Amino acid sequence: MVTKKAEPARAAVDVALSELAEGEKKWAATSLSGRRALLDRVRELTGRHAQEWVDAAVGIKGLAASSPLVGEEWISGPYVMAAGLGALSKTLDVLARGESPLDKAAFGIAGDRVTVDVLPASPFDALLLNGFSAQVWLQRGVSSAAAKANAGLAQLDPSRTQGIGAVLGAGNITSIAPLDVLYELIAHNRVVALKLNPITDPMLPVFAKILAPLIELGAVRLLTGGAEVGGYLIEHDLVDHVHMTGSARTHDAIVWGTGPEADERKSAGTPKLTKPVTSELGGVSPTIVLPGDWSAADIAFQAEHVATQRLHNGGYNCVAAQALIISADWAQKDQFLAAVRDALAKAPARRAYYPGSDDRVARAGESYPRAERLGPGGGRLLVTGVAPSPAEPLLAEEYFAPVLGVVELPGTRAEFTHLAARTANEAFVGTLGVNIIAAPATISELGAAFDELIEDLRYGTVAINAWTGVGYLTPTASWGAFPGHTIDDVQSGIGVVHNAWLIDRVERTVVRGPFRPAPRSLLRGEFAISPKPPWFVGNKTAASTGRLLAEFGADPGWLRLPQIFASALRG
């Protein structure tokens, strides 16, 4: 039964989809150079309205305007949007010239897979993210020649459009929804109806301004409303494909329904939603800490790194670290865990803005009554003694809240790395991202065993001495679950996004960063000049650095770099 309140919302969906059906014809007739011009205009508008974007995000999340945490909104909002637009624009330019986006790429080999270097992708990257790198690993059997030939995806035949895609937007990171729109539009050549998550409804005015060129063409429509509107949208006859960001539970409710009906449908293999669905769904992300000989400064820095992996955006990230995997036999284990406690406790206070957060923390507290309560009001939980088992609540459920567990495993060196990989693969739900922290000397000593650790981990993004969030911030990297999931066992989702070089048959992205910030990195033999990253929760100049990065993302130029470096070095 349709309520009177729902009738106008459904009518808005009907109008939007009928307009998109007409807009698809205009999109099909738009040349690659014309599409590039549209993206360049959207990028310009992203820069123009970046402050409005951040103001709206700050309001949603209850941050003080003067807080350094506002830097999170600059970096994970307009900065990454502008960077993604710039990279996609270059890809369309290359395709318009009849070339491959990978013609100038550097290829390598990792085990039996071909890799593509995607960071740094420019001299600017090499300076702004000095010491960081990323590779996209292709699926087994994909050659560099095949990768070059197929890069471009649906833009290899731009006049052949793929209908209307419905995007159900995320409620946490504000750039997720518009970036997903761009991927549907460019990688899959579908015009897009974006239904915002109700949490992010305040973003509607700024998104309408930024996406205006695509809206005016008829290639994008923006919608708001609750679950009833979303359900009507995705089941509409005019919608050909659905992409969503959220939890596996929400995915299953959409695809299979709820209650006994859902169980019957799964058993029969007859989903409620029969359209193709892609998704990014989070999971329980591990951080593997390899034992080594660390200085006190190393311990303090990496403890803040772990706190950032858990507490960035308040802990409401699909790839937030939820459990450490650490060696019980590491001589510095207790010292490191003490530093992690301290970093979790001292991280800036912030409001629990995401619905249900307090309930999820309470549920974790009920499962682990001996959990340590840290930080303002004791709202952050540290749980030690977590068993390496898929039956363990902390490893079986994504809390999406500031809860961090500690799993201790026996062994050191290769023995520990093999057991850590097996535990991460078998005991943790989800495959979106895994972090590894290891001193350069440890990596060198492990040699082939370290390479095997990377190869063995079945995750869509593997980050070594960097948070997996760096993969999200890298437009030329892929972002999504490890391939192989299905709608009846969806785990962290199906498909990838971002991937601005439009690489086909991606398996994962591997990100690497410096173990130490500058200048200690240089003093200890690491050739990296990056200071403490601006996404660290304890970075004092994150807001100013983030704003400067967003301005650079919208309008890159050498003259912008000195200000960025000066702000970053004070962080």
C-alpha cells in the first residue's frame, strides 16, 4: 500500500527516470571530448563550491568549525572528488586521441599477476605524496597487452549506452555518492539516478550546483527520501542496474527481502531484486602488525596511525580497522599496545553522529564486558584477548563505531606472517581492506615471505605502512571488495569503483607508504619526505592542509605547492 505521503516522492522518481531516458540519448550523442568538457566544468564547480560542501558536511557531523578534524571533510570530500574528475578527464582525452589510458603506464609482475603502477601518476603526486605508491594488480591471466586493449571500459564505444543506473548513496563519507555517480556514468556508460542517504540530505543543494552540467544534459538526477523511495526507485521498470554502498545486511534486505521470505528466496535462488547489483559494503578490516625492533618514536607514530585507522570520521568508515593482529611473542607488544591505548584515549572528541553508533558500542560492551573504555565519556572500546575465530562477535560483525579489538597470534617472522594471513582471510568477515605495519628492516629480512603475505591476503585493498583509505583517495586506484563474491554471499560487495584509468579485470590495489614521517624517514634511510599525513586524527593543521589540497585538486599548479608543504610540515 502506498501512503499519501509517499505519492509525491514516487512521482518525483517517475519524472526523474523519464527525463533520464531522454537524457540517455543526449549522453550517447556526446563525444568523448564533449564528455571531458563536462567533467572539467564539474571539477571547476567542485572548487567553487568546496566551502559550501565542507560546511554542509561539518553540520551533518557536528564538528566545530575551528576543529582540525574539519580537514577530514576537505580531504575526503571536495579534494578526492576534484582529483577523480581530473583523472577521468585525462582518460577521456587519451581515448579521444585513439590511445589507451595505459599506453604510458609502468607494468610489473607480482607472483603470477601483472601489475600497473597507478601512484604516483604525475610529478605532483610524486611531491605531494612522496614516499607513497600504489599498484593495481590484474586478475590472473590478464596480460599487459590485454590490459592496454581493454582499458577504457564502456568509453571504448561511447555511443553504446547501458540504460539507467540507480545509485543508493552512502551516509558517511560525502564524496562516495558523487564518485559512484561518475563511475556509473563513465565506466559503465549509464545515466544515473542518485538517491541520497537521508543522513546526507543536507548535501543536496551543493551536489545540485556541482553536478549541474550533467543534470542540465539530462545524464544525472538527484533524489531524496527514505527506504520506501529507494525501494520504488530500484524496482522501477526504467532502471537497468543498481549500485549501493552500505552494509551486507542492507544489501541482503534489498536483494532478498527480509524475514522468512528472504530465507526462502535464498534457498530457492530467486532474489526479490532481479536486476544486476554492484556494491561496496565494508566489513571487519584487520591491521596486521609485524614484530620488529622499533624506536619509541616509531611506536608512538604507528600507535597514532592505528588510532587514525579506527577513529577517522568517528569510526564510521567501511574500511575502518576493527582489529589488530599482533604477535604474542613480540618483545615490544605490551609497549605498543600501551601506546595504542594512549592514542585512542587522546584522539580529539567528536559527536557520535552516525545513527545507531551508541547501540553498537553498547552491544560490543555486552559481548566483551572486560573491554577498556577510553576517551571522552569512555565511548571508545579496546577489546583484548579476541579469539582468532569466525565465531568471535568482533570479527563477525562490522560495528561501524569506535571499537577496536586485539587478536594475538604466536610466532615471529615467516611463521607469524603465514598465520596472520590465514587468520585475516578465514576469521574476519569481509574483504574490502587490510593494513600491514612493518619496519623496513623487517620487510627486508622476511624477503619472499613478505611478498607471499601480500599475495595471500584476499582483500580489495592491501595497504603497507599506509591506511587503506589512501587507496580511496587515489583516483587511479581501484576501490572495492576482492573479486568473487556473489549476491547470496556478498561479504564486502561486488565490483569496483574509482579506477579512473578504467582498467578491466582488476583484482586488488596495493598501497605502500613510509614507515616513518620526515625527517625521521630520511635519517633512517627511507627516501620519503612526507611529514605526518593530514588524515591522521592528531594532525594539528589538517583543516588548513585539507583546504589547500582541495583547492589544488580543483586547479592544480606549481605555485600552490609551497603553501601546502608549509601547512603539512606544521601538522
